Amino acid sequence: MATGRSTKLTGAIGEFLVSAELCRRGLLSTPFSGNVPHYDIIASDDYGGHLVIQVKAINKLNWQFDASKYVEITMNGDQQILGDPAKEPYPNLYCVFVALGENSKTDRFFVFSWQELSDVIVAHHTAYLKKHGGIRPRAPKSTHCSISISELEQYEDQWDLILSAIELDNKNA
């Protein structure tokens, strides 16, 4: 099991790696080291366009989530009923997930909007519940879910999403 210190180090490494990648792409990038709710980095371009980014880093195979932060979940006895999707916690929020490798050449980055993340989590949790008749086998009331690297592969290295979103922010300013 990960210690608090190793978890903090993993998070810090992820934030600095993402910030460095954004700078390589010509953006200014400022990490906040977990001190701001909902996002970890603000990226901006030369024209004032900016974007907030949430970073999640792992050194294992799965990212851990509370599905109830992405979809309304009510209980009918031990059965979970999924309702409406949750609202985006911050407007135009983007996410970069980092799977830390054995060395810097094997780090992997997955880039998507918060809405796309929400869709993946809801689809995953829906499929899991369907497989078990709507009842989690070990802890029926738990809303925990985990997302594997394989579920996010279509988003790998999609840095253009962030560049396009910042460009759009410039046009809307």
C-alpha cells in the first residue's frame, strides 16, 4: 500500500511532468501543488488564452475514483441506481493523467476534457454494476471505481486538445 509521502511524490512528479510538456508546446504553465480545488495547473499562451488542468498521476495500473462525483447515485436497498451526470466542477476543465514509467522515456500521458473523463467513469461503473445485477459484491454501498490505462488509450498524447481549447478561449475573449 502506498504511503502518504509516496502518493504526494507521485502527484508532484505528475504535475511537474505535465507542466514541462505544456511548456515544450509553447504554453506558460503554473502548477499549484494540490493547493487549489478542482485543478492543478493553469496553462496560458502569448495572447491571454488560458485553461485549467487537473492532473492525476499513478505508478501502478489504475486510477481510483469515487463514481458519485461524476454521476448521481441512489440506493435501492443494496442496489445502486445511476441518475443524472454530475456538473463539471470548474468551467472548461481539462485533465491530463500520467502513468509514470520506470524512467522518463516510458511515462505516458492521457489528455481529455473533464466531460470525457466523466463519460468514461460512468460507462465503467454502469458496466460493472450491470455485470453484478446492480449490486457491488463486496461493499454494496461503495461508489469506488478504478479506471485502467487500457480504458484511456484513445486519449494518449492528445495534447492538441489543450492547444485547441486555449486557442478557442482566445477567440471567445
